[in-house]
Amino acid sequence: GAVATLDGSTAVTTQDIVAGATVGTLEKTTSGNASWTIELPNALTFDQDGAGAGFAVIRNTTSATGGHRLNFNAGTIVLADDLLISNTSASTSTTGSIVFQANITGAGNITIENVSNAAAGQIAFLYNTGSNFTGAVNINSGRVTFNRNTQFGNQAGNTITLGKAGQGSVTLLATQPVGAVTNNIVVAAGTGGTLLLGETSNVGYTAETNFSGTVTLNGDLTLTSSQTGTARVVLSNVVSGAGSLEKVGAGIAKLSGVNTY
């Protein structure tokens, strides 16, 4: 349950995480446009109360605008508890308000809440993030991106839920073609916003992004693609449920499952 806080107004790089270090909350609360980069020579464990009802927390609450971010740069994060990732900051960083370039392991679930649903201030998972954690992912609000080197808990057992009742819009986008994304995806009902899924690369890739898990439409889903060449964004498994499916974007999308929605 220990709390680690950066509340200064200048950029900081923390490099001295010792072996066995455990925190319950890690937060960036600076008033100035200052980033916090955390190097992880040793694994950092998040544990608020073990099997209790609370979450461990990573959050950026910085009030200043600008390109600041909280950046986990390489290394390993261990989830010994469920984890809440929260951005309520005024960050306008195009890289992300909270950026994970560290591998996430462990059995905890991840809940994401982001005040920003724009490209500036997204929560970003890059490189080898999430290849080994076994929990579910709940994206309650805001924009989340990942790239082709990211696994993001890429297993059929790691269900991703888009949206939460009354919490507004959610965006989950691959910024590059990522091959197969095997997670099952559940679209929540009653969010009051737009739930957007897809891929928005800005170069002419020939590789595809294939969401190969099932998609359950308890609410409406918007699918976007920027693939205008031979590649496509694909929903290759069964799309089911009472919600609707809308296609946007200039690219090609393909539905190849025996869909029942």
C-alpha cells in the first residue's frame, strides 16, 4: 500500500528501483509541464491489499498542459493485485499521458480510465508490454493505443471490455498493424458515448490487424480502418449480441466469422 509520488516541477528520471520494491500507488502530481521517466533495472511490484477489494494505482493527475507524461521505460511491472491506470491530467503529449514500455506480468486485472479520448493524452502501451499478465482488461473511458510489438495480454483468456455504463466514449486503436489480437472483446451497454475499435496506421503497411477473438455487442461498436492497400482490419471470429456495428475510416474492414449479431 505504499505511495510513491512525484510532485516537483522539473523532469525526473528514476533509475534506482531496488530488487523487491513494492508500491500500492504510483502517481505524478506535478503542477508544471514535467515528465517522469521510470527505469526498471529490477521489477516493480504493485500490491495495494493483495486479495482485498482495493486496486493498486498508477495515475497522472498533473494540472499543467503540455507534452508531459508518466513513462515506464523498459523493465518489468508485476501485478500482485488488480491495477487501476488513471489519467486525469491536462497532458497534451502525442506520445501519451501514461506510457508503458515495460513488460507487465502477474495475475491482476487492469482497469483503465482516461479523461482524454483524443490522440493527445492517450494511454499508450508500446513495445513488449503485457505479454505475460493473465488478467482481464476493462477500458472504462478514454483513449488507449498499442503498437505491433505489444501483446497487451494477447490471449483468448484476457477478455477486453470496452466501456462502462454511464462513462462515455472509449477508443482502442492499434497504431500499426499488429497481426492477430486474440483477446475476446465485450462491448458494454449504456455507456453514453461512442465505442471505437480498429487500427490507424499512418504509413502503407501490407500487414493486417486481425481481431481473432469473439466480439460480443452488448452495446454499439464503431470499427475503423486505415488500410487502403491489400491489407485489412479483420474481425475473424463470431460477432454476436444485440448491438449494432458501424464502419468508419477510409480503409478496408473484413468480417469473416459466422456472425449472429
